[in-house]
Amino acid sequence: MIDPQDLLDTTSAVIVVGGTVLATVLRCGIADSLAACRALRGLFRRRFSAARARTGLAVHIQEMQRDGVIRTEPYRTGDAEFDEATSLLIGKRSIEALHVAHALHKQRRVEATQRAVRSLNQAADLSPVFGLAGTLVSLSQLPTGAAAEGDFTGAISLAVLTTLYGLLLGNIVFAPLARMVARRAVEEEHERQRVLDWLEAQVIDALPSSARPARASQGTAAMEAVPDGAPEPAAEVELEDGEESRPGGEWPW
């Protein structure tokens, strides 16, 4: 039976983990590495909920429906996207402003997630490489000479453990974390789109009458209003493992 203590070696862990982290930062850059850290920290925060967001906006929506958009003051819910979107809606009195704000915030989220996933995937690729590097280092420490004949246990153990650590770190730590970050991002975008659709349906009748005829073609008008560089709506496609869907063309992971 394998003793768990035999699988623990500080030197092997330092070589593999330290080398992988350092190489990832050097290859991806500090900005992308920090994006990965923020994304990993976000995994431990409460998930974005469409129901909770609608609850936070409910009072503000009721004011718009009762008093109209023109007489409604901007309202802060704590969510930067919907605070900005509703402020633009009130200021410009058009649904297109709502879509523009959503598109710009979505673009920033997608770019941050792409940087984070790219860094984590890079770490997953580099981990086995540093496992092999540790193996080569340990083999270079094999004793030589007649006095040390047969005393190979320590070096061979280090060689095996560094290889094992590299494979485990890449395949059960960094690669799964990259997928978790990507799935969380897709889930949040779906929830935010639900809130946007609900918000649009609730406020359309609170707009000035001159703005209401445009709602029949608001999808086209919204896209025309999006500045250059903002993401376009995309068709739904399946993830590689077939577990869930994601916006096509925006999540190249």
C-alpha cells in the first residue's frame, strides 16, 4: 500500500509549481496573470443571479412605469452595467442606449475572461514541462563513484515525483480551473441577457411616445448604435464537451 508521505516532497513541489508559475507570468505577462487571479477569486464569490438583479431593479422600474423615463432619476443598484445602462436609458430616452451599455460591458468581461483562460491554459501546458525539467535535475544528482554505488533512492524518488507533480498540476488543477472560469463567464452572460430582455420589456412603455415606434426595429438599430469594437450578438453553439451552450465566436477556449 502506498504511504501518502512518500508522495510529498518539498523540492519537487518547488521546482514544478514555482517554475510553472514563473514561466506563465513571463510568457503571458503580468496583466493577463492578474486577470487570471481575479477570475479565480471570482469563482468563490456569489454567482450573478438574474432574479436577484431584477429584484434590485424592481423599485426603479416601477418609478419609470409610474412617472415615465423623463421624470425618473438615475438609481444605483451596485451593478456597474445596469446602473450605467439605466442612466443612459434615462438620459437618452432610448432602448438603443441600453443595448450600447450592455455591449460595452460585455466586451470588457469577455476580454478579461479570455485573458484569464489563456493564462490558465498556458500554465496547464507548462506544468508537465517543468515536471520533466525536475526529472532531469534529479537525474543529474545521481551519485557517482564506487562509494555511492547503489545509493540512488533519493534521486530516483525526486525524478518520479516531479513528473507526477507536473502531470497532476496541469491536468487536475490548471486545466479544470480554466474550464470553470469559462463556464462561469458563459453562465453570467446568459443571466445578464435575461435581465436585459426583462428590463427592455418593462421600460418600453415608459419611454416618450416619439421613441416607441422604433421598438419594432430596435434590434437592428441597437447594433447600428454600438461603437466600433463592441461585440456583436452571436448564435448559440455547444461547448466541446457538450455540457452547455455558449455564444459562438466570443468564447474561443
